[in-house]
Amino acid sequence: MELLLEPNNWALLAGIGIIAGFIDAVVGGGGLLSIPALLTLGIAPHTALGTNKLAASFGSAMAAWTYYRQQFFTPHFWYMTFIATIAGAMLGSILVYLVDSHWLEKTLPLLIIGVAIYSLVSPNAILDTECHAPTHTPSKQKQGLQGLILGAYDGFAGPGIGAFWTVSSGSLYKLPLLHSCGLARAMTFTSNLTALIIFSGFGQVQWQIGLWMGLCMMLGAFIGARCAIKFGLPFIRPVFVLIVLSIAANLAWSAWF
């Protein structure tokens, strides 16, 4: 690929990767930056999604490990969510591969804009200060439904999936913010890895770009998770959404006009 020969593109991917990993670890939604960046560089939609799964696996793994080490995630409470997320991600990944790339190119900007607007209009959805850490396994029915739906969405496209996990976990299980973040990062890693296996089987992963961006996401996720645990960064959301809307508007203009 010609873009591999351009040093400026590598620098752009590094910067986007660090920022996306940081944002993903704090509030979720790093894919709202990384996917448009890959598309803007001229990577085909299916390959952009597959490459993003590779990169995002690095970032979500680092973030999940950091939250786990700080005791904000207890794996044995959430085994049903793991199973349902894997099943959903497999279904979504196979479905998106069957979608025509021309249609997908025009649809992705809509998904990105929609998720960005949702994040903008509901900035307080994950800030419930009256929540408590779980002391027993939450409802398996809720876990199964949540994992299946969000896993399928992440397998199909995935922009903003971390934010969806964080918001829905706080609402369904009344988890404190940092525990919701821990669950969100663990499940996005699960769906990212599952989708990556499917996309790589179909030959829709650009490995050099994905590995480079993934290492940068890993660094951003480490910094972001540490900052989230120590400070909390709700002020990121408005600026982040405005940037994403600008990128999505550019993609929409290119795709439709």
C-alpha cells in the first residue's frame, strides 16, 4: 500500500492511536477517532474495520488489565457477559462482511455521527455517585442480553462501543463509574479479539498498520486508565465529540457528494 511509504501517515496514525487509546480507557469511544482516520487514509471500509479491531485489541487489553489490577473489575461475576459478547461479536463480524462495501462506506459516517451526538447529549449518563460495587453475580439474563447486543454491534461496526458499555452497565447494574469502565474495557477486548479472528479469516486486516496503531493505543490506554482512576476526566467528552463530528462530516461529504 502506498500509504505505508508516507512517514506523515505513520505519524498521524501514532498520534490518533495514542489519543484514541487514552479516550477509550477513560470514557470509551476511541473508535470514533481511529476508524475515520483509517478511512481518511484511503483504506477500504471492511479492511478499516478489521484493522481497527487489531489496534483496539491492544488498547482495550491494556486498559482492562489496568482496571483489573486496581480491583475495579471482578471477572467471575461476568462470565455470562463474556459468553454472550463472544457470540454477538461473531454474529456481527460475519454480518458486516456480507454487507456491500459501497453501502458500508456511506453508512459508517452516519453511525459515527449518531454515536457522537448521543455522547454529547447524555454527558451525565455514567456519573451516578450513588452506585455501589457488586458483591455477587448480577442478573444472568441482563448480562446475556447486554453482551449479545453490544457484542454484535462491536462486531458489525463498533464506533463508541466503550461508551455504550459504560453507560449501559451503570444503568443495568448500578455500578460505580470506575467499575463500569472496568467491565466495559474487558468486554470490548473480548469483542475486539473475537471480531479480529473473523476479519483476519476473511483477509480484511492490514497487519502493519494495525500493529503500529495498536502499540500507540496501548500507550494511550495505559495513560488514560491511570488518569481515569486517579482523577476522572468528564471534561474530555464535549471536545472529543466536536472533533469526531468534524471528522465524520468530512467523511460524509467525501462519501455522498
